[in-house]
Amino acid sequence: MGSGVELSARERLILCEAVALYLQRGEPVASGLLAQVSRTGLSAASLRNIMAELEEKGLLEQPHTSAGRVPTDEALRVYVEVLVQHAALPVGEAEDLAARLPEAGSLDELLLRSSQVLAEKTAEVGLAAAPAPKEASLAAMHFVKVAKDRVMAVVVTQGGFVDSRLLSVERDYTPEELERISNYCCETFRGLRLTEARRKLEALVAEERAQYDTLLAGVVALTRRALEGELEAGGELFLQGAEHLLAKAGPRELVAVRDFFRALADKSSLLQLLDNYLTAPGPRVVFGRELAFDAEGKLSLIVTSFHLASGEEGLVGVVGFKRMDYPRIVPMVDFVGRFIAALGVRRSWGHDGA
């Protein structure tokens, strides 16, 4: 996200002040207005000259010759870089956020609530994502009969990720058989990463006794399908507060809103986009050409990642128009991400919490 424009300390300060004014007012910033609030103490004429230089560097643009200037995406990047280094969440806000987030329940439940809380607190779209837990450790695996040719597979990871999928089966399993298969899977695969469990399963397949042992045959048939489903799954995505985007949209922003809702309909593509930010440290602000679903360049994504010792990883964040209240929202998103990671350390989100 780094900016490649060379700026002096004074230019960076003036640019950030201009961006902050634009975000607050939503209209071009004139040098006279900037002079009233600038910490540089420079006159309007001096600021006008510096703003002209910043325009030459591609950081400001002037919509009309008689109007003030508006920041470009590059200017917003500079502003965000400075903000992320210094933004802090007030103690009261941190306490309120912590009180709203649950310390019990599954990871899925926490992510859903996180997206709700972020939407409520920011009046933007709150999101939380848990990509497919390929490296997560298994806590439990259960199979439940639904119909003669249907079995529900429930996979629980030690990080609290719970997923269920309906399997079509070729034989009619009794409830007792499924209970024995579930117990065997829990004892055999508990604590293994999903990829390790699949390798161990393939070793079972290689054993000749799996062809003759009814229990092992059932384990192989059902577990292989369940693990393949988990490893190929796109993950979970939670979004709340889409009405905030609609309420704030003006006529020029409706196309961007439409494109965003189209992206929501293709969950796998949106999760693939979010996957790009799993390894990024700290909160990130993404907009412009970095957002594949926003050809209009109207939206912004504030996102941070979390990683649990049990292998789960995910993201929490906020989507809104580029004129968001970044100084307030960036530290909120950062706090929620840190809360989830810290909670994962304090408790082993295993089967008991699911």
C-alpha cells in the first residue's frame, strides 16, 4: 500500500491536513480554509503554492479552476500510512467493543458477532471472513443419519470453526454404525491438521484390512468425503450493515454499490480477494485499483487479519465509501482483530466451545 512519492515533512503534514478536511466536509479544500486549521501557521498564499506543487506530484487535483483541490487515491494512501502509525482507540471505545464481543461460543459465532458490532459502531458494512481452514487442527468429526441415502458430516476444528455438509451415501448406515465411525474418527484424527488427517486416511486406504473391516470401510468412505469437502471449501464470510452503504449512496455512487452487491453474490471470488490480506500485519486500508469489485473507485476496505495457534486464520474489517472516518474506524478494526487473536490464546476453542 506504500506511496512512492517523495515528500518533505512539511508537505506530508499539509497533505494530511488537506485530506482530513476533505474527508470531514466532502468538498474541495481551498487554501484559505486550510490556513485556518493548519499547524504550519503558513498563510493562505503560501499554502496555495504548496498545494499546487502537491498537484504536480499527482496528490491533489482541482476539479474546477476556481474551486479548491481534492485528494487523489495516492494522497489518501499517504494519509492512511501516517494514520495507521498513530491512530489509537480511546479507552472508553475499547471497553465498549470488548463488552459487545462474546467470549463464549464457536469461532463462527464470534465472527458473525464481530461483523455485527463493527457495522453498529461504524455505521458502515461490517465483515468477517474465515477462509478454508486447510491448516487447522481437528477437534472432532461426527456423522449423523439424515435419510436412507444421506449423512450429515460435522467437522469441528480446535480453533472453533464448525462446518457441516450433507453427504450422499451408497449404503444405509445405522445410527449405531455412524456413532462408532464418529468415535473412531475423533480418536484417530483429533489434533491433526486437516492435511495430515487426509494423509493418515490415505494410509488407512492402503491397508488391506480396510477392504474387509466394516468399521474401517465406513470411516474411509465418509471421512474422505468430509475432508475433501473441507479442504476444497471456500470458507465462511459474514457481512452485516449493507443498508448503511445504501443509505449513504448518492446518484454517482449507485453503480459502485451495485457492483459491490454483485461481488457478494460470488462469495468465492470475494474470499479470494480477501485472502490477499491474510499475511499483512496490522490494519490495512484498500481502495482504488486494489479493489477488484470497485471499478468506479468509490469504495474503501479497512481490514486486519488474525491468526490462531490452532491453525485458523481470518479477517475482520469494514467496507464503506472512501470518505470514511478513518481515524476512528481503523483502530476499531485493529482492536477487534487483536481481541479475536487474544481470545484464541486464552481459551482452546475446541469441541467444548462449539
